[in-house]
Amino acid sequence: MRRSGVYKWIAICCLVLFLILQYLMIARSYEIKRGELFQKEKKEIKVVYDKHISNDKIFPGGQKLVDSTLMPHLVRLRAYYQDDRNAFNSLKDSIAKTLIMRLRNHPAMDSLFQVIRSEVNLGEGFGYAIVLRDVSVTFDAKTFIPILDFGKDQHIPIGGEFRFIDKDNLVSSIAITANSKMSNRVAFTLYVGNIDTNFSVLRSIFPLLLLSGCCIIGIVWLYLMTYSSWIKQKRMAEMASDFINNVTHEFNTPLTTIRIGLTNLAVKVSKDDKLKMSTTLDTLMRQINRLDRLVNKAIDLSVFNQEEVSLEEHFLAELMDQLEQDLAILVSESATIQILVDQNVKEARVLVNPFMFVTAVNNLVDNGLKYNKERIKHIHIRLSIGARDTVVMTVQDNGIGISHNQLPYIFTKGYRGKQEASLNGLGLGLFFVKEVMRIHRWKIDVKSDSQPGTTFSISIPIIK
């Protein structure tokens, strides 16, 4: 439960990270497109603007306005600057207010922008803003003393609309200085923008927005579908666990009854019959005990926990003798089971869990008999020495076989082929076999076709 919760949070974090990356990508694309928008118009505006203010400042007549405001006061400003800074600051502030008021009230810039609009053929959505970045005076042509206090904005608007003041709308930024010893310096910037800029940018990146939106919707949908599927599988697993627990509980009573009945039967039979039936009774009792353990342990998921399975050293030939006795009960006129152990295998010792080994082989034999339409069903088991100190056990049947497209899935939990759908079963037999192979670290191979049967080969390492 804890691990599934971790996986869920990892998936959510990945989804959130993806959404953040999508947002950053779109925001970056928006900024780039916004900076590139109206570049052609801006270049044409700059050419026209620079042409009309050639040998002038800010707008036509702007230099005359600035000079007429500053120049009459330069002598007094120099005297105050040298002798009385308070008087200098007072006069400077007064001049600055007058200059800003005259520049803002002058209609020349509005007229100039109408000329620019006409020559460049700008739409009605375009507007401008013009700001002062510096107004300074000099008394020696070397040191410039600021007249204006710009504050934190580093500029003072003097015309147009403030909303167009943006780095992406910058058209022209100019600083003009006179050559005389007693002169001034003026720096100003023109911004031109469109009130529909945001709409134009969004329209230009609409394909990217559409693609990104589809990706987000697709991934969110995939995440929700995956999460929904996981919830369903979790619910089914819980139902299966409850079912198995109930079946295990219900099996205990009849198994106990059968075990007691066999014990009583063994006591009551005559001595002669007892000798004849001892082998059969022993086999039946062993099968009952094995079925009891199978119900209570093998189906339990803990049986597949490698850390909880004890592996012991055994002679493989001895296990095969026990297996042969267990399988003898399945032999009939329509079913034969042949076990062949090569002579050089009889001394081979392996690390094995006997219960799991016998159950796995029983599952292979049971499948070979169950999925078999032949009149006489044959199961052939052989043990021989293989390469690299291994015993190779082959279990071969003459059943209906397995098609090539089904082979990759036969060990999947709950998988049943189309041919097997009509037969009883839960699709757990070969899954159990595969888990036994995994726990023992053995290798299993399958060779089959739609005819004439299936051969399972298991490679078992020998203990030196």
C-alpha cells in the first residue's frame, strides 16, 4: 500500500512538472513573439521620426523650447552651483518644472505622430509614448549636472500614453549634446505600440497553444485512465484475495474429513487388504496433505516471497521417485505417464524446495492431460545431464499445443488462451511454475506448436 502511494505521488509530481514546463515554454514563446512583433513597422517609424527631428530635440521645435527654457538661467545656475547649493537646487527644480510643463503642453509631438502614422500607414490601434531620460547642463563642456530628478523610474513621460512604455515597444533612444562650453544635454526615448499587441501575439502562437493544450489534455486523460485502471485492478486483487481466503477456509473442513476417513479406513481394513492397499492409502494421504498445504500456502502470495522460501539439498532422483508415486494415481487406460532418469543423474544433488518442485511438475503434467484431445494421452518426463553442471528436466505431452502468438503470455497470471477458455481453470498453474523457477533461479524454456504438443525444459544447477 505504501509503495503504491509513492508511485501515485511520483506520477502526480511528474504531471505537475510537465505542466510547469509547458507553462514556461509558452511564456517564453510569448515573450519572443512579442519582441518580434511589428519589427518592420518599428524600423520604418524610426526612419521617419529621425528624419523629422534631424538637428532638433524630441520633436520639431523641441531644441528651441529646451534652449529657451535653460539657456537664460545658465549664468545664475553656475554662480549658485559654485557658491550656494541650496539656491542652485531651488532654481534647478523651478526650471525643471517649467521645462516639463512646456514640453507636455506642446502639440508638436502629437502632430508628428500623425505624420508618422500616415507615412508608415499605421492602423488605428497604434499609439506612442515619449519620455525624457536626461536633462543636464554643463559649465565647462566636461561635467554635466542633472536638472531633472527622475526617481526610481529613470524617466519622465512628456507625451503620448503611459501604457506604451515597454522595452518591446522601443523605437528610438537618442541623446543630444551641444558643443559649446555653456550648454545642455538632452536624452529621450520614443515608444510605439499597439493596443492589440497581446491579441496579435496570442494569435501568432495559437498553433503552439493548441498543440500544448492537446498534449496536456492527452496526458491528463492518460493519467486518469491509468489511475482508474490501477484502482480497478487493486479492487479486483482485493476481491481475489478475499475469494482465496474464503476458499481456503471452506476447504479445510472437507480435507480434514477425508483425512480422518482415510485414517479410519486404514485401521479397519483386514491385514491382507491392508498390505494391498498400503501403497494406495499412502499416496492418497500424501496427496491430501499436499492439497492441504497447497490451499493454505501455495496460492497465498507469501509463497512467492523468495526470502520466506526455504531451499534444501536433495537428491533429485529421490524427489522423482516420490513424484512418480504421486503421479501414478493419474495413470489410466487413456493416460500414461513415463518418467525416465538417466543413470548419471541419480547422484546429482540440487538446492530445492520439495513442495514447490513437486507442485510445479504436477501443474505441468496436469496441463498436459487437461489440454489434450488425443484418445491416449502421453506425458513423458526425462532427466538428463545438461551443459555447465545442470540437470535438464523435460516434460513433454501430446496435447493441443500452444500457438506461437500465445507463447509470450502463457506464464502471465490469469492468462488463458482461446482454446482453453471452455475448460475450468483460473490461469494460475503456469504462473505458479514461473514463480517457482524465479525463486529457485532456474531456467525454463517452452517449445510448442498448434500440433503435436508442448515440451517444457527446465535447467536445474547441480550442487558440487
